[in-house]
Amino acid sequence: MYNYSIEECRSKEFPQIKGAVYVDHAGATLFSNSQIESVHRDLATNLYGNPHSHNASSKLATDTIDQIRYRLLQFFNTNHEEYSLIFTSGCTASLKLIAESFSFSNGMFLCCFFYLTIFTPLHFLKKMFVCIVWNSSEDAGVFCFLEDNHTSVQGMREAVVDRCQSVFCLDEGELINALRNPGGCAHTHSLLAYPAQSNFSGKKYPLQWIKEIQENGLGIPGRSTAASEKWFVLLDAASYVSTNKLNLSESKPDFVTISFYKIFGYPTGLGALLVNKRAWNTLKKTYFGGGTVAMSTAKERFQVFRETLHDRFEDGTLPFLSIISLRHGLDIVQKLAGGITKVSEHVFSVAQYFHHHLQSLCHGNGQALAVIYGGVQFENPGGQGGIVTFNLKRADGNFIGYAEVDKFAQLHEVHLRTGCFCNIGACQQYLQLSAQLIKENLAAGHVCGDNMDLINGRPTGAVRISFGYMSTIGDARACLRFIADSFLENPPVIPSFPDPAWYKQQSEVPVKVTEEVKKSSPKESALGPSLVTNGPKLLRGGEVSAESVCILCSETERRVTDIFLYPIKSCGALRVSKWEMSSKGLLYDREWVLVSDTGVTIGQKREPKICLLSPFIDLTNRKLILSFQGAEPFELPLDQEQDFEALASLCTNKVCGDRVNTFDCGDGVSDWLSEIFGTSGIRLLRQQSDDTRKSKLADKEKVMLGEFNPSKPLLSMANESQLLLLCRISVRELQKKMVEIADVDDADDTRIPTSPADITEDNLVLRFRGNIVIDGGKPFEEDEWSSILVADNTVVCQGPCSRCQMICMDQETGQKSREPLRTLGVWRGKKVPFGVHARMLPPTDGSRQFICVGDFVQLK
């Protein structure tokens, strides 16, 4: 069952996953080196033209697409006589096509299809397909869908509700009970949609339902059905075909929807709708695009659709180069994976190993660590795919939010999926979320895709780990290790997760997946010249140091010890002793950002070394000076937008989902950045001065009063708030706790070992990347602040900052460790809070506003 050869070729064929554990194959599987190289050679050596033209290059493209269409039908063990394959942009587009085109009443197509005989100039007879339609609402059928279905299936109901008699959502038990006796010949059309495999849990639903429903229909309680009702079955196979063989010569659904990137990894944005000949005449075509009609007139409503089904429904020019790329995906699945049947067996064996070990993990008090969804025990691949979905519990039985699990997964370079995975029906079913509870959660601020993972202690989503044909036992073991290491409390023994017995027995040369060990270099002073460029200069110039201020602080006296700004988002800190405020926070804070050649923001998670890029703002000479070890500094004018706006390239970037208007700072700095980071195409963008991005956070005082409307102050390219407050007394408390909490040190663990004692107070302060650092008071009292006075300035607090794996990045070296996220997660729990979001109220007289190191801090 297990494909040992994939271990031998994985490092060569999938170099993109070096150092990472990729287990989100249900979201998108990976492409191989050989596959992309073959695509490149193909496109580089063959001239493909638009299939709608008639030259030689177009003919080559048309013929190649026809061959690929044939191969895909063969891949599903069928042919063009049984099924028509319509290329779409993906599974969702295929479902939408059915929702908009399926006829629930056979009367709609009465006398609708016929051939028009045309005499050509050469007097040859030519038959053309003509479609004339009219509407009828009599005797319409119904639309049914399984509760455990993708959102894209659920969305079909809104497109069909006005054309069908009723819409029914059935759970598995209700669907089984609805199977009834034969219903006779066709008059009305009814449609059932269900998945071959749940994208939520990996549970496989019986394919024999297809024939039973086609022959017998469904008996819906409380609904009278016509004796002549005809049932059709839509099979959402996107999740299933990614790692399983769909044999359409045995099971013959009327409609099958798929997305190719889930099978081959590349190309994306391409899918198909397979339509059985039994259902060819149920699809009503209204809109027509280029290539779908044999003839049409502009001034009269006359059009003749093409006769072949896929020709009628493939509007416009096909993505022909993407379709041509599919053949290399078909080749690679056979070459590397041994065929799709072998893929199914291999993926199941890896998932089964993970499932069984996860199921066995218990806290020291006997409480099971994981709640696994799906209701199957991974006995055989016939009932379960390569997906394991679960939630974790603490030793006291309380749930651990999926967002917290995701943070620790990212710390361990594990790429998984959390939430409801666009399957709210399964989420409702397994998490026992009623429609009323979902509405209440929405009122509380929870929406699909956010990190509000627990509401009143109940999970709003789950964690999904899914495997692909290039997954290994080593991947499953790495996932188990991170889960046990991060969340298992007081286990009697440290889990070892040995190779399964069959692996040792069958493998001739066992190959274990290992990860590269990275050694941490000795740490320097957190305020050293390697990171904070002007800190030492200010101190040498007689400015107030953090240490001298800390001495003055006590439980009753609080002062500002540090002021940090980060001119370039995610890059090094700039420590100052006095700084001016702007309408968006500290002047020039997070006003610039680095992006890749594709326009994607570059952060420390993607390029750790950017924390070593040190900015200095020279207010006297109006310059931003960038420094990097081993490179000559680079200078930019602070007034660049004003001086060079005519030459600047205006563009739009995204920060935390918000669109931000920016301009490009030029090729000079781009070349300098690309050279120091060894990556071509890096650009430096700056937020436009008139950009109106606003914060979505509400003031804590308003939240306490039950007012949840955000204050909406202007925002730079900071993630959520204008300011981030840190308290050194809380940092010291965290330091002590890091040493107290024992660190699980598995002998086989290849990740960077944590040395809490080596992480100094100043080092921790820099990791948390705050703007205003305060000392004095009691540990974590800042969590309860609603507002404070900093000198004469009112600072309004907006709630705790939820932390991610970025705090594990040593800002002096660019190296990653487990701490302090590991300790915070165990100690502080939900959302891993540390530090407080805030904004500063502007002065009422419109005067300039400054903040200084040494300023008194008073609680209001």
C-alpha cells in the first residue's frame, strides 16, 4: 500500500517543501519539478495559438486539447459517447453552471431541440442544432443536497429556488430514509447533490446511491411526488478524485464536478463538468459567448447553438495553455505515484498512521487530547480518504481554539487548514451548531475565515490535516510531534511515534524524513548596532536610557522606558527618546513595506532576514537611511512623494486584507534590496499620504459599555492599531515562566532547541515589536486598562494583542526558536495575548504632539 519510492525522489521532485511539513492537500496538492519542467519544455518548443483561429498553431492547440479531453475521460474510465467533458474555471464554476442551467421541468424543453436544414451555396444539405425555449413552472421537480456539502453546493439553492418546487437539505440519515420505490418515466426533473468524499472529514459516501436514486428517486417526508418524476444525481468529486480513482464505467452520476489542481497541483483555475448522456438534454443554455454558437444575428434575437454539449457551454476562448499543461500532470501521477489507485492506498496508509496515534494521545489525567470527526475508524480506504479533522482539548476538558493550534503549527513549519473549510453543513453537524447559534455567533462578530475560534467555550471550527501522494510517514510523525509537544499536558511518558510494523517489514531500505538542524548563534545586546541603528547614538549623545528609567519605576510609579517605530513593516526597529505623533500613530511608523515581484507583501515569516534591515530617519536632512550588514547604506528622501510623485509608480497593496494605496520608491532601492536578500524583483512601496485605511478595533471602554462600534482612526500599514503597548514588568514575569515550564526535548526532535535562559529581557521586548514600552505597576495589569495618561497625552486602549509565531523570531539574528510562543500558549492560553492595542487622542488645540522616554504614566 505505501509508496516507498516517493521518499527517495521527494527532495528532488518537491524542493519547495524543504524544511516544511505540508499537510493541506485537500486545499491544494503540490506540483513536482518534473511536471513543471515538462510544461516549460512543451510551451517553449511548441507554438500554440488561439483555438478559435484556423492557422497551424491554432490547429495544434485544438488537436492537443481534444487529445487531453480524451485522456481525461480515460482517466475516469469513460469515453465521449457516455460523458461530455466541459472545461470550467473550477469545481465551483461547474456547480454554478448546473445551478443556472438545470431544467426542473421537462415541459421547458418540449419541442425545444431540432435540426435546421440549410442549403449552402454549393447546394449541400447541412443540419444545424437549433434551441428554442420557453418557460413553464408547472410540475417542477425539487432540489436536494446533503448537509455535508461544500458551500458551493449549498449556494446552488439560491440559483434554483425560483425554478424548482422546493429545496431540501438532508443529513445522511434522512437521505437514506428517503430512498423509495421506483417512480416511473420522465415528466418532472429533480436533482440531488452530494459529495463522493467530504472535504471536511474525508468520509466517503456510497457511490451506489447514484444508481438507486436514478432508478428509485427519493421519498421526501411531507412531499407528494408525481409518479413520473425523474431523478438526476450531481456528484461533487473535487475532494474524492484528488487521491481516489473514480470509475465512471461502474458508477454513472449525471453530473460530476472537479478541480484539477487538487489532483495535479498545477494548473490552478481550471476544472471540469462531466455530463452523462442521460442528462444532456436537461441543461438549458441562455447566455452565449464566443465559440458557442454556429450562427447568430446582431439585430434579431436569433442564435443557433453548437451541437456538441461542451462546445455549447465553453464560452469564450478556453485557457488553452493551462489545459495543455494537464497532460504533464496526468503523466506525473503515473510516473511518480504509480497511478491513482496506488495514490489512494498510499495516502490512506499515511492518514491511518496519523489517525491512530492521534486517537491514542491522552493527558496525564486520562483526558483524551483530540476529538476526531467523521465517525470512522480508518479500517479501509473504501470508507475514508486521507483527511483527519479534529479539535484538541486541554486536560480540564476545555477546547483549545483552532487559531491557537494554527499558531503553533506555523511555529513548527506545519502547513495545515483550520476553520470550517467552506463546509458549514458538516461544521454544524459535527460541532453541534444550530442555525440559531450560528446567527448568534455572527452577531458576536464571528464570520467565516476569521480567528474567532471559540465562543463561550465552544469551537466554531476545527483543524484539518490532509495528505497527498507525496506525503510520507515522516510528515505524519512531524504533525504528531508538534501536537504532543505543544498541547499534551503531563503525559506519563513522552510519545515516540515509531514506524508502523508494516513499514519495517516491507521497506527494503527504510528512509526517514529528517529536517535540517539550525543552530542559534550567540545573542548580542538587544539594543546593539546590528538591529537598532540609532539606539547607541542616542545613548552616547546623553539621551535617557531604558535602564536608567527602569530604576525609577515601582509598583506605584510607571514610566515610558522605550519608544520604537518600524518605518518599514516587518523590518528592524528604530529606538528613539522623543518622537512626534501623527494622525496614524508614531510619525513614519510602518509607512513603507517590502513586496515581491508579484506584489505580495514580504514579512519575517517569508524572509526572516528582513528583521536585520535597519532603518534610520534623519529628520535634519530629511532622509530615510537603510543599513544592512556587509552592504553600503542606501538613502531615500523622506519627502519622496512630494518630490518624485510624477515619476513614482502608483499601486495598490494589501495589508491584513485591507487595500492600501501606495507608490513605488524606485529601481535604485529595489536593486539594492534584491542584492542584499539574494532575491530579484523586491520592491519598496510607501503608503500614500492621502490613503484612508482605518482601524477596525473598538475602544475597550466602549466594549465594556456594550458599544462595539470601532473608533476608526486612520492607520498606517500596521496590522490592527496605531500603537502597541508593552509592559516590562509583564516581560519579566514571562521570563520567569519560560524557565519554570519544562521543555519536552525528544531525542529525535530536529528543530531548534529552546534555551529560555538565553533570551534576555531586552531581547523579548524586541520580539514583541511594541511602540511604547512601560515599566512599573503589576504584571499584566495592562490587560485591564481602558485608557492611560502618558505625560499629558491620553492613550485609549483597544484590547490585548493576540500573538503569532513572529514573536519566536530573534530580532537580532533572524533565527527562530520555540519561545516565547510555547510558554505563552501553555500559560496564557486562548489567543496567546501579550501587549495591548491602543491609539492616542490628538490634542484639542491642534498643536504638535510628542512622547518621550521617561514620561510618567498614570491610570485613568
